[in-house]
Amino acid sequence: MPLVDMQKIVKIYASGENEVRALDGIDLAIEAGEFLAVMGPSGSGKSTLMNILGCLDRPTEGTYRLDGVDVSRMSANQRAEIRNSRLGFVYQNFNLLSRTTALENVELPLIYGQAPMSVRERRARAREIIHRVGLDGREKHTPAQLSGGQQQRVAIARALITDPPVILADEPTGNLDTRTSQDVMGIFERLNDEGKTVIIITHEHDIAEHARRAVTFRDGKIVQDGPVERRRRTQEAHP
Amino acid sequence: MTGLQRVGSIVWIGLRAILRHKMRSTLTVLGIVFGVGCVIVMVAIGAGAAKSIESSIAAMGSNFIMIFPGAVTQSGARIHTGQSTLTEEDAEAIKAECPSVAYVSPSSRIAAQVVAGEQNWGTQIQGAGVEWPFIRAWNVSEGSFFTEGDVKGAAKVAVLGKTVADALFPQGGAVGQTVRIKNVPFRVVGVLEAKGGSQVGQDQDDTIVAPYTTVLKRLEGRNRLGAILVAAADPALVPQAMSEMESLLRQRRRLQPGQDNDFMMRSQEEIAAFANQSAGTISMLLGWAALISLIVGGIGVMNIMLVSVTERTREIGVRMAVGAKGRDVLSQFLIEAIVLSLVGGALGIGGGILVSRMIAENAGWPVVVTPGSIAMAFGTAALIGIVFGFYPAWKASKLDPIEALRYE
């Protein structure tokens, strides 16, 4: 059974009298451990797909099973729990809380988690993850005191703290320079190597090349789905 | 995460948000501080006024009766002639013919500036008869009260209240000195003992007592009385004394049955009831004024919380994206509002008590801070936090995480 199993997903936005079919009958299966790039021009429906994949939104029609559980008809609270425990998010603009330390940003999902955990445990776990993304010594820095690449590492650490099986990244390198982009993509590659399922939205081909499989959207439909010719050029830089 | 830890974390988040926006939080808290402070001070003043009225009326003695001039009725129309209906002869008749009455003193009051040497002082001149000290249970501590002869001869003699004596003769030795009241020289024959208890913002010792004849003739230039002060022979005889005086005065005025009295009578009990009622009205008015300022403070809290929610839309989106539920966001903002209100409440109570003390010391007003008013102010502050914090918090909890994340 695939980890992500979407069948005949339709998403319609009503704007005035017109309705926009942002997604028009999407069938998508993603196995555990895949590294998927979702490509397509703006307005093609890839962001809508991301919101549904991330349980931030519900499809108008169709079913979406995550790890065998139908999440497409869940209530807002149930979806909040799924987002907390099963999914990790990374955004183009990082979406870190300002005036809040890296450590506290990373801890954030644990505050809303279901498993009992003391403040001390939370701290320890956050430190460990910060170490994993290579930000030792920056625990007390606020986002304003960090570079873009460092902020994105904090965001990745936050996505990892509840140890979710799926990491969703929406244009994660869109605000980063080329060098830093490669570093960040290196982290995603490593996570994928460690067994995480990574799904990245991007419109840049050289970013998509880090993935193993690419799905291309146009006008709410999948127009292309196949393996990526892999270059994995950052692997040496980040052993 | 256990329920307690979860609540703890959310309280902590709220506190952090408050500390992060110090200026804004301070201004919000200030609104509540003033509101709660107002409630404390206003209620304290009201309660203090009620208490001092109570004690000063109790000091009149329970056998005290006061007769005031009333309206004159002519041909069925109630008219005010501007001239009092009470005369010296009325007072004499009461003394002579009412067996339940022990003491009678004609009375007339006038405000005047008093000069003695370099000093001068504005006060109340009270015209009285020789029985006045027995009616008011108020004796002289120096010298003596004026005599029957002084009253008959309209002698220019005066007995000073303690406050007036201290103001005009700071070195003491007032007795035997001369004071000028409206340019008329008066010889000081005595000083009253300090009464201490003060009326609403008014010092009872700030007075001068002189023969009523002198006050009427030399200072006021009239011959009618402002009032007649009476003491019944016994507190139990007050109703009887009142009915004796009423029929006597009606008879003296040849009032027919069915015609209204042209005078009014009030016993100490009635005066007390009336005074308590007006003190209650004052307290209530002050309380309402204070409550309104609290509500204004509450609207301030709501305003700031709405701004805060809008400003932190993105933060709310982030929290929701990583798993915060509507109720988590709701409690976070509600706690913030309640903490702001309670901090404001606590500071307001402290400030209110301080201001009440300052008023008591500097203005000499009686103020009474009751535990009840403190509890009420604190409870109201908490309630304001909940009531005015709820809408912004609810609004925050209903945000769509996708929209919130996109918010610039």
C-alpha cells in the first residue's frame, strides 16, 4: 500500500460566479521512501496539491489516504493532529516565529503534540535535531540573527522534530542563493537516504534534479510523471 | 503531552507575547490600571463619605430635632416669600409650652471672613442660644460659652471652633482677644473642644458660635431664624416632642385643619436616613463613573488584542500548520488578554489604595478601602479580560491556516 494514495482528487474554488478547478481528477500514489518533485508553472495546481497533501485543506471530491488512513474527510482538529504527527512542513519564506529563538521555533510542534513530554525532554530533543541540521551554537539566535540558509535549516529541524514519515517542502530554495540552495537540498537528500519520504514543490529544474521522481502539473492535471535523471551533485559536499 | 503541561506551555506562550510587545502591553495595561484604580478610589470616597455622615449624625445625639422654615401657602398656591417663617417667639414658646422638650436654641448661619491681626480665615458663623452646648453635647475647652445676658444684649462675643482658633491664633491664647467678622469686632470668650469627626469633606471644628441675636442683627440684618434646634428630654420622647411642637406652631400661626405647615421638622433619625440615602446615591454615581472607565479600559484591551491578532496572523498560521488546534489558539490569545487585565487589575488596586491614602492625608477626606471593593475590582478586571479578549481570540482561532500563512 502506498504511503500517499490520492484518487480522483478534485479541488474547486468558487470565485464569484466562476468556479476554478484547481485540481481536476488527480490520481497520485507515493511510496514510502520516495523523493518526489512536483513541477509546473504557477497556477497549474501544484500549491493546491501541496495544501491537500499537507492536510491544510480538504479536496472537493476524491479520497486521500495517508498511511492507510482516509484524511480527506477529517475535521479541522483531526487534521491538526495529522499535521503535527505525520507531516513536516518547509516553506519558501521559512515561516519561523520572529523574536523567538531557533530552539523554541524547533520545539513548537511538540507543544501541540499528543505524546506527554516534559520541557526538559523537549529542549533535549530540539537540541539534537538542531545538531542534525548543523546549527550547533545557534540555538539562542532569533531568525533575524540568522542567514537565509540557516533559517531554512531551523525550519527543516522544526519539520523533523515530531519524526514524521513525510516531509513537504514548498519551493524551499526559492529565497536562497544557488550555493545555499545546494546545501539545503543536500539536507533533503540525506533525509531521504535516512528513509524519509520527501515531496518538494519547485519550478526549477536543477532543484528537481535532486529528486528521484518528478510529477509535472498543468491546468490542474498531471501531464508528466517519471523518474529523474539523477545528478546528486551535492552528496559529496554533505557526507 | 499531559493536559497540565499543555496548559502551562500555552500560558507561557501568552506571557512571552506580552513581554515581547512591552510598549503595547504597557499601554493596554494602563487602561485597566486607571479603570480599576478609579473603582477603588471612587468606592473608597463613597464609603468614607457614608461613614463620616453616619458618625457626624450620630454625634448630634438621638434626641436631636431640627425645625426648618417651610413654604408659605396663600390661596392654595405654594409660594416662597424669601423670608423665614420661624421667629424668636416660636423658640421661646416651644421652650415654655412643650413639656417633652428639654433644650431649645434659635439658629442662624452665615459664611464670613474672619480677621485677627495678621491672620484671616473663612468660616461659618453660627448664631445660637445659650442652650446650644447641651443640644450639640459640645463644651468649651477654654474660657466659657456666652451667657443669657450676651444673647439679650446682642453682645459682640464669639466662641471659636478649634480649627478657627488654631488658624487665627497659632500661638494660642485666643480667649480675650478680638476678631473682626465682616468688620464687626467680636471679643473671644471661649474655644470649643475639638470634635474630631468631620462631615463630608467638611471640618466640624471649622466654625464660630455667637449669640443668634448678634448674628441676626449685626451680621445678617434680619430678624427671622434660619432654624430652631431642639433636644427632646429623652430619645424615647422625640415623637411626642415633635407632635407637641407641631400643634403649638400650627396654633401660633392659626393654621386651619387641612392647611399645610409652613415649617418642617426632622428628627436625627430622619436626617440620618436622608443623609444615608444621599450618600448611597453619591456612592452609586461614583461607582458607575468608575465602571465606565473600566469598560473603556476593556475596549482598549479588545482593540489591542484585535491589532495583535491581525499583526500575528502569520504566526497563527505557522502554529496551526504545525498542529495547533482552534482551541489552542483561542486559549493562547484569551490568556494573553486575561493576563493583561489581571496585571492591570493588580496595579490598579495598588495605585487605587495609594491614591485613596493620599486623598485621605492631603485633602482630609475620609476614605475607606474595603476588601469588597478590591475583590470587585479584581473580579471585574478578570471578567473584562475574558469578555473583551474573547472576540479577538475567537477570531484568531477561526483563521484558515492557508490564508494565515499567505498573509503579508
